Amino acid sequence: PKMTDKAFSTILSAVNYMKGLKSLMISFASCIGITDSTLRSLRYTLIRLVNLQNLGLRFDHCEKITDQGIFDMTRGLNYSKALRSLSVVFSWCLGISDKTSKYLANTFNNLQNLKAFTLSFNSCRQLTDENFKYLGEGLKKLTSLKSLNLNTSHMENIYDQGIEWLVKGVTCLPQI
């Protein structure tokens, strides 16, 4: 698609008026025209959707999205206290690094009602073991979590240490 930040900003502006919205799924698949500006707009939308219980975000081949955009988005997630299910998929997003996981993990303090979490970093080759260190530390905070789905396909810089850090976080969860 040839959509740009302007198109997604328009869509998100309309969603802002849906105060009672409980479920939102947005796919940014192959939207090479979107940048961190769209994620900044998403932040403001998430702040307004206080009743949101289910959120799905898909970023495929979004080459202009960076850690800064993810940081902005996660600032909106901090207000999503009613969220019960969160799915975030990154595929071939070459502008993100381990900081993305750090920003996501930092939001977990505010997502105490989260029951299901899906995270995919398919072919995000710039991520390293540090990615799983942040996630492992963050997952410990999700004490209500009952379902966890992680996809790490085609990640070239993940080694044994990263998996060990992740497992430490997951094994601390009482209900999985």
C-alpha cells in the first residue's frame, strides 16, 4: 500500500471518537510510507481509549519505523490499564533494536490486567540477546498473564544467553 502517515493519522483521528471501543486491530503491513509520526498519533489514540481490552498491532516491512516511534507508542500503552490481550508483531522491521523490547517491557508495570500477550520479532535481524533480557525482566511484572506466544523466527543474533534471560522471566510467572 502507498499509504503514508497522513492516511493513518486520519484513521486514528476517527478512532479517537470511539471512546467505548473495546477491541482494536491495526495492520501496518508493507506500509513503507509510514514513519514514527504514525506511532506518535497512535500514542494519543491509546491514551483516549481507556476501555480498550484487546489490541493487535502488526508491523510488516515498516522500514521507516524506529525505536523512537516504538517509545512514543508505548507511552500510550501506559494508559491502557483495561487491556487484557495485546498482540504486537514486528516482521522485517529493520529500524528497531533491542530498545524496542526495553520500551515494551517498561509498559508491563501498567498492564496488570493483561491475560494474553503475543510478541513476534520475525526476521528482525538487528535484535540481540539484550532483547530477551529486557523481555524476561518485564514479563515478571505480568502476574495475571495466562497465555504467552513469542515468535523469534530468523533472528540471527540470538544465542543461548538471551534464551536463558527470557526463561528466567517466564518461569517467575505463577499462572503460565
